[in-house]
Amino acid sequence: MSTPRVLVLRAPGTNCDQETAFAFEQAGAVACCVHVNRWLESRWLAEDYQILCLPGGFSYGDDLGSGRILANQLRHHLSDSLARFRDEGKLILGICNGFQILVKSGLLDSADACGPAVTLTWNASGRFIDRWVGLRVASDRTPFLAGVERMFLPIAHAEGQFIGRDEPTLERLEQAGQLVLRYCQSKSCPKQPFNPNGAARDVAGMCDASGRVFGLMPHPERFIDRTQHPQWTRLPAFEEGDGLRLFRNAVQYFA
Amino acid sequence: MLWEIDLHPRLGLPDSDARGVEADAAALGLAKYVSVASASGYLLQGPELTAERVERLARELLADAVAEQYVVGQVGDARLTNPPDRSGAGSDESLARSGRREEVQQTHQLVQVLLKPGVMDPVAQSAEGAVRDFGWNVDAVRTLRKYWISGATETETRAIAAELLANDAIEQVIWGPLPFDRLQAGSGYEFQLLTAPIRGLDAAGLARLSREGQLYLQPAEMATIQRYFAELGRDPTDVELETIAQTWSEHCSHKTLAGRISYRDGLGERQFENMLKETIFAATHQLRQRWAEDDWCVSVFKDNAGVVRFDERFNIAFKVETHNHPSALEPYGGANTGLGGVIRDTLGTGLGAKPVCSTDVFCFAPPDTPHDQLPAGVLHPKLVMRGVVEGVRDYGNRMGIPTVNGAVYFDRRYLGNPLVYCGNVGLIPRDKSFKEPQPRDLIVSVGGRTGRDGIHGATFSSAELTHESESISGGAVQIGNAIEEKKVLDVLLAARDRGLFTAVTDCGAGGFSSAVGEMGEKIGAEVHLERAPVKYEGLSYTEIWISEAQERMVLSVPEATWPELERLCASEGVEATVLGRFEPTGRLTLKYRGTVVGDLAMEFLHNGRPPVGRQAVFEPKMASPLRPSGAPLPGPPRQPEGNGAASPGSHNDDLLAILSSLNVASKEWIIRQYDHEVQGGSVIKPLVGAACDGPSDAAVLRPVLESRRGIVIACGMNPRYGDFDPYHMAASAIDEAVRNCVAVGADPGRIAILDNFCWGDCERSETLGSLVRAALACHDLSLALETPFISGKDSLNNEFSYVNASGEKQTIAIPPSLLISALGQVEDVSRCVTMDLKGAGNRLYLVGKTKNELGGSHYALVKGLDGGAVPTVDPPRAKATFAAMHGAIDAGFVAACHDLSEGGLAVAAAEMALAGGLGAELRLGAMPVDADAIAAAERLFSESNTRFLCEVPPEDAESFEAALAGAAVAWIGTVTGSDRLQIVDDRGATVVDLPLADLKDAWQRPLRW
């Protein structure tokens, strides 16, 4: 099996790059953290990689709305490179801030003639929230979630409420199988409202039409080791965290 | 031409900011009925901006098409100031409810809020960069917030603006349309060398110079400066005077605690030449000698953080700072830059540590303090608390450093002087743990630009706050820019690993003055002030030198490696500038465009300050029995309506009241706003248990993802005990910090601690006496427990004075507030335990002896009782108990462990039960007690130190008992499958019988905001 190379893209304010690279390496990939300035200097930089990952953080402080500035940089300067990367059958993953960047850069195929169709906006509570959530996989559209039915992962965000322009738009994406990951009830935290941010249709993650571009608000890289589970001291021993499967799937895709 | 882009919620989506203002106005009693609409806006100025381009910026950059709608115009256009049409959005309801009172404003009052010129505006900075990314030049960008207010009287509207919409320390309010049509980008500066004629001044003149120049120096210090310059035959320049004031400030030199103190207490007298050195430092020194080659301390009390050994590859650094005065004036900015500052402390330790987690401990007045009881100049404690939490949240989360541990204490005496302690832990390679600037190295500034912000922070923090502080010292209040600091962090660690510099320190209080002055102390330094990159024109050479603008580090860089460092910084968009050189002259020479503006001997600057001599007295309080208090207590907790039958002898209501008391109540509202899992090393989170909502004793994380070794972070503090005896307060805080670490599995032989003294005015001998007494306890406990202090900090003068309604001057001094922060270690994190009950049928053991110690307890607080005996520590017994407890946990005998602190056994048992979702039955008769006659209330609620409640599976019971053989231990109960906590006294009578749901609700309700 060939070992895929992962480009973990960082920008000012990216802060989950190192643990995300670590998670990919645990899954068997070779991961490099690369500053966006390097890619801007050399448009061919991504050619050497099979997987592009936009990790979590606060790129450029999320100062003009989450992910907005980096998304604009990608659109203005790297849209050709990104299109080529996707069209060559490679994988793109956006986690948390990375998902926000994917949504706002138009890489998730959600826009139509009327403009952007979905966005990630402020949590219904108006606050940043760090907690764990139950997740279910709602379609087999993306290879990242192949064979996965349920996961328990942490979220940590302020702008994670997925909303659509209107109901027909959401229905269109639902029918296309793009709304792949949903918040759901979990036995680990039965009493909380399972949807942590008010997301429409409980959407926690979506993919593009090809399924090879996938973004999600929860952090799979934060549940690789069993001691990261918030209740590991009350659970029977288990080997690895739910998040690792997602990274394994990405590596497996190139086997 | 000044363009404006306003962003409104898209029609049909909620205007959350406006709803928040309405709710706060009602909750704080500022206005009964008010209707608000809000928008955020950008002002953009630049010759290349056209209507079409601005429209495109609105559409593609600033507005989110799905969530927002925008209005574009030129300042002055009516469409920018007209109230938005939000029909159907629901905001007119409250206007309808207001019943059209005669005096209410029928029209919409537009209130616009802008940051004052010169205040850090990261959003505007980012917007400028992003606009340039479109290929268009832009001169200036500012952000604003706008509110259309109706339904309230004019007075009410003004109160809302002053209290909720803008903070006068950093923001300005504009009523109606903007009165300008262009943005000022700073005015020019004309160089003029200023001197302060000091030589001819008499004592009164020196005092006036100290006060009016905001130098806050003592008479003897002013006289010393006068003598120094008289001998030189000249007067000082302003920048020389400022440099001396910064270096000699309490904040930078700790002259009181590291000074001469004549101390007297009931036992006798003691003379200190250097109080800290002879108490706290001495204990660490003695321990290190005792340990000899097993010494695991690496660097203590000298660098920006204390450093201890972690594993074969890494050391670990820990520092806790306070940012009290800035947080009192501008809670968000104060806490924001407080955390940013302490992160720079670890980043500036050795050759740079990588920050791996943060801590925060706050002290506030009760958030339900009635609005009309606030003295002038005091912000409402609820708003202070919210601002502080948001400030820490926004800095820590953006930096990607998990905030993992903290505490909040409430007392009315923190009304004018809230306390904000921020801590940071950093990981540093063993061979990068020391620094040494070399003669002829370049002085390089890295990071943010220098502005007028934060002038006089160091001297200001050494002064007492008054109701006028806001206007006098507003410049000392700042907003941080976390992303700038994150960029500096990224580039600095890369440069460290490439060996590009010989020393680093942060620009904290005193700015370049302190950073360069400290680094060049043994060498000398020459600085060219005009080289410092500035945010805007117009800064004088003195302002550049003493500005405390955030996010700057100073490096000492060999000439040979400078080109590589410069390239590295440029490649990540970080500004790096050579300011001068560490010239081996022994002098600090400051130049501005070739003219020498300052020239001081390093020796005078660092060793010329006359020693401060202070008197300290401690009068022991007469012991008195526990009794009802004469005066009503501040902010008594609401009596919860528990459904437990309040039969005679029942303590149900007492337990519920303590769980609802603010210090004990759940802090989930705060904790969940912090990212406590970023970096991926989280092992024990601040909230644990069956529903992830039980209070963890300490945080555990793995700073190195490839390793199973963990660090443990905890704290201990109890200002209430200080009212009885600061010695026992300090001893209890140390015991609490250590036992919190031990409770999750830390090795008590590897716990390092930090001290943070926040006290009142130590020129009063009784105030200083209470501090010395606490320091003596730190010495004694550190030695006895073999727990070294590795770093510390003090913040004195935490007093607030104001003039009351009758025209009398009133002063509120904070209670003595010693925070002990602990850094423990575990060999293998998978042996850690949490405090939630795990399984029905398991046994509950109480470890440690319970004494009749209700003095200062939370039982006394909720019952309104004074007097009683304050908890003490028996150090040899504590040391043995911690070791035995660790042995039992490490061997795997313990399913759950919780320390006993505020509220004693009853609260610990309730928390374990509600966290585990399991019931428990306890028998008070079985517990190890000091005297047989001890009553049920004392057994339930006494806060005796060195105690743990442990859950042990029956099959491990024998081994557990054997492991704890040396300590007082007793099997006092059982975990049940029921949903109740039931406790019977020594005669078998039920004293507590409550459903878990009631316990949890009482505990969560008070701060469920």
C-alpha cells in the first residue's frame, strides 16, 4: 500500500495543525504542516500531496467572520490549484475552522445561481462551546466516513451553526446526499440537547458532490487515544478513539 | 471619501446582540422596557475605493450572504443612520409592551460605538489586509457598532450606553450620525528633548513630580534619583526618569516583599533583609540541597517562569500572573491581555517554551449585588465577570492553548478590585532551558507594533485604584491581538530550534524599557528608538520606550544569524526589527535620530534603588466560638426550595445552600466557553462523570502526544480563612493545591507550586504583617511537604477608595488572597482517576481526620456564623497521607477520589454522587474524628485539611486499607444504585436524604447564565 502524503495547511491563527498531523501519522500517512504563504509562493506545491487538510483554529483571527479571510485568499490566488487537486481524485478535509473555510471558499458545491446557499454562523447560544456530541452518518457519500455509523467527538467552536438560505436549498443538498454528518442523541451524554448549536437538520458536516471534499465541525483528531474520551475512567478498556477511523479511511482510500 | 459598510442580520434571523442588550438592561435595572436593533460596521478610506468596489467588498468579504445583509454608503448618507426595518423580526414587541409612557423616546436614538483612536482593533487590521488582498490600496479602516434604541427615557438610554454598550476606558460613544467624514491616521511628531528639573526640588516638589509624572515613587527613591543626577551635574531627561520609575516600580522590582521588613507577632520579632528570599526562596533552596543529585528543579525564581524536569527530553515551565487593575477598568481587555501576557512569560522562558495549557482564577463581588449599591467608578460585578471570562476565552481559544483549570471566589470586598490570575504552562527542550545574551548581540524586537497603548501600566499597577482611575490611567488599558501573538509563537519556536538567538524575553510591564533593561543588565545596551515600528505617527521617543503595547518579544541575536532570523520572520508575516545592540559598556544608552536622549549606568538602574524598609505586625485574633454573626452577610445565597423534609436535625437545607453558594456552585458556564482540549493532550477534563458535568479536582494532560507521561494542574485558595489567620489560610491553600493533584493520581514527590499574593496596601503594617505571616506558612509547608515553590508574583495595593453619599472617603481593601497553583506529574496517565462515582456496591472510604473546624467554612457562610476554629494543617501527617493515597491510586485500588474542601464531607459526597449519577449511603459515626463529641454539622461540613473521599471496589478493599494503614482511614459508606444521597449520624438518625436531581439543580442553578 502506498503511503499518502498529507498537506496540513496552516495560516496565522491555525492552531490544531500539530495534533491533526499526528492523527494522520497514527493512521499511517506522512503529514507535513505547511504555511499558506509557501503555497502562495509556489502554486505547484500541492502536487506532491494526496490529501489536503485544513485544520482547526482561528485563521486570521476569524476577524471578518470565521474562515472568511483564508477562504478569500484561496479563492483569489489558489482556486486553480484547488480545482486541479480535487479533479485529480485527491481528498480534501476541513475540520472546524477548516470546514468554515471550505464553506466560504465555495469548495463544497453548495452555491447556485442565487449565490452561497449555506453557511456556518454563530451558535444559537451566541457563545463558544466546548463539549462532546453524538454523531451519526447520514449518507455513504464520502469516503472519509466509509463504514462509520456513529461517532462520539468533541466540538469547540463559536460559529458552528449550519444554516441554509431556505428549506428548498437544504432539501436539495439532503437529496444529493451531501449532508453526511448529523448530531444525534448519544448514550454518553443523554440529558444534553444533542444539537449543540442549533444547526439546521442537525448538520455537523457536509461534503461536495464528489464526496471527496468533506468538512465537519467536530474534531476527530481530539479522539485518537482512549484517554481523550471525557468518560474514559468509567468505561471498560478500549483500544482507540472514534476519530482515528476517519483518518484511517482517508489513508485507506489510496491503498 | 469615507465609505461605510453596515452588516445587519438577514431578515428573519435573530438580532442576538440587540436581544442581549435588552435582557441585560432589564436584569441590571437600567430600563424596564427598551427595544434595540443593532448592526456592526466598517469605515473604509482610500483613494482606490469606488462605490462598485466597496459594494464588492461588502458582498464577498465582509457580509455572510446567508446570515447577513449589508448597507453600503458614504458617511452622511441617511440610509446608514435610519433605523433598520426589521418588521417581523420581533423586536417591536417590547415597544408595544411599554405601553407608550409619556417620557419614553418615541423615536429611535442612534448610538454608535467606536474604539478610541490608538486602541488595538484587530478586526480593522485584518480587514485592511484582506482588502489589499483584492488588489486595492486602503489608507485606514475602523470598526464600529451601532444601536437604535427606543422605548426608554433619555436617562435610561444614557445609562444603557454607559454600562452596556461602551466602556469609556477604550471606547467612545457617538449620539446620532458620525461627526466626521475622514479617518485621522495620527499626527506628526516633532522631536524635542525634555528634561525634568529635579535638582532644585524640595521634598514637596519631589512628591509632586512623582505623582504628576505618574511615577509612583517613594520619597527616599526620589531623593536618590535627585542625588544621582546632582552628582552627574545635570537633570534627567523624561525618558531616564520613566526608565527608573518602571524598573523600580513595585510591579517590576517587588521591593516590598523582597525588601527589609521588621516583623512582629504574638511570638516575637524577626528582621528580614529580603523577606521573600528568607522564607519562600529559602525553602526551595534547602529542598534542592537536600535532594542533591535527585533535584528535579531546573530554574527557580529567576526566569520569567519556574522550570522543573519533565522527562528525558523536556522540562516544563509554569508561571501565574495577575492583571487586576486593568481588569477593574476594562474587564475584557484586562483579562485578555492578562492571559496574553502570561503566555509571553513562558514563551520568554529559557530560549522559549511552547505553551501547552493555561489556568485562570478570578475573584469577584457577588454578581447579584444591587445596582444602586455600586460606588461611583465601579463596574457591576456581573459585567466584570462576563467581560473577564470573555477576555480569557478569546485570547486562549485563539492562541490554541487549552484553558484547563481554574476557580472563582466571591466576596463583597472584591467590588472595586476584582482579581484576575492567569497562568500558563510551557514545554521546553532540556537543552533550551537557559539563556545568556552575548555582548555585541543585536537587540531585535519581534511581533506587534508599538503604539501609545499601555503607557504607565507598570507604575499604575503599583498604585491604589480610585473612582478617578478610569480617566487618569485609561491609557494603561489595552485590548490584545491573540493572532499576532500566535504568529510570534510559531516563528519563535522555529527560530529557537534553529538556534538563531541567545536570549529572549517578553515585553510586559514597562515595555522595551524593562525587556532591554533586564536583558542588558550585565552587559549594557544601546537602543535607537526611532527604529521601532510604530502603529501610527506621533509617538515621542519616551512613548516608544515605555509603551506596553502587546504581543512583542525582544531577542538577543548574534550578527551572524540575524539574516536567517529576518528571513524566517518575513516568511510567516512577522515583523522583526533591529533596535540596537547589547554594547559592553555597562550603560543603557538611548538615542533618537542620533541624539542621546538617555544614558544611565545599569548598576544604578538595577542596584541603585534604596532598600524599602517596612514595619509588619500581626496581631493574632482571639479565638472565639462559632456564633451567629451580628451583621448580615453580603450576598447571602438564596435558600433553595429543596424537597427534602426539613425534619429536626436534618441538614438537607444546609447542604443545598452550600451547593448553591457561589464559590461552590458549578462553573460550567465558564468552563465550556474555553477550549480545554485543543492540542489533543486532554486526559482529565475540568468536568467529568456520567453526564460530563461533575467538578474535577485537577486537570491532567499529555503535553507530548507520543508519550504516556502527564502533567497535573490544580490550585488552592481560601480568602475566607485569611480573616482568621493568614498562616492557616496559606497552609490550607498549599494543602488544597497538593491534595487536588494527588486526588487525580499525581506523585506527591513531584509537585511544584507557585505563589501569587494579592494584598491590600502594604504600607499599613497590619496588612504587611498578614502577608509575612502567610509567607512564613509557605516556607514551613513547602519544606515539610517537600513541595518546592518555583515561581511567584505579588500584586499589592488592591484597594479601592471612593467618596460615599455623605461625602466621606471610603476604602475597600480586598481580603488577603493567596493563590497556590500546583504543577504535578504522572508517569502513566492511564492510572489517573476521576471524582465521579463508578459502581453501585463499591465502598466509600474517608481518608484523613476530621476536626471541629468550621471557622471560615461555607457552613458558617450560609448560616451567617462568625468565629470558630479555622482549619489547620498537620504537615508530617499530611505528607504521609499524600504518599499513602498516591500509592493506593497508583496501584489501581481506587475507582474514584475527591478532595474535601469547601463544604466538607457532605459537599464532596454530593458532588461525587451527582457526577456519577449514583446514590450513596454514609455513616457519620464511622468517620475518623479528632474528638468523640463532635456533632453532626461538624462531621458533615467541617473543612479540615488533608482529607479524601475514595470509592473502592469491595475486592480491592483489603489492599486499599493496607495501603492507607499509616493514615487515618475508615469505611464510612457504600455506593448505591438509588438516586439519593443518604447520610446518618452516629446515633443512626438521618441527617441528609436528598435526591440527586435536587443536589445537582442546587449546584448548577446559581451560575447557569
